[in-house]
Amino acid sequence: MTERHFTPLRTCAATGQKHPQSALLRFVNVAGVPTPEVMLGTTRAPGRGVYVLPTPEALAAAVKRKAFANRIKTNRPPPAWEDILPFLQNR
């Protein structure tokens, strides 16, 4: 019997396009602030998440589309891209 390999797909909140889950950055609500999981040092934080392509343009588009307010119920902005970038380089 052959094994099937399943790659989970998620929708980017900024572009609306589907991508493999591993190619996206997941944000969760931590004390009212949308925080990327890579900054928490965990691979799977509890609660609802918002998936965004790991680019500054996609992050800005997600904020403009109010993706964080609609999906994880917070009106506060996420951390600046410059603060997220060092964590992505260690990923």
C-alpha cells in the first residue's frame, strides 16, 4: 500500500490565496496583540490563528484589510516587520 503525503493548505489573510501551511506565518492573539508564533518560540500556540505570507507587504495588507480584527478579535496592530524579521531568520 502506498502512503499519501498530505500538505495542509491555508488561506493568506492578506492576499486570499491558498499556500502550504509551512509557507505562511501564523499570528495568534496574545494579551490583545496579534503575535506571530515564531516570536513565542512555539510551533503551535493555542487559539485562533491568522495566516499571512511572511513579507512586509502582506503584513501591511492584512492590517489594511482588518484581518486581525475580524479573525482574532483584536484592534491592536501586530509587531513591526523589523521586530519579526530576526525570528524568521532563525526559523
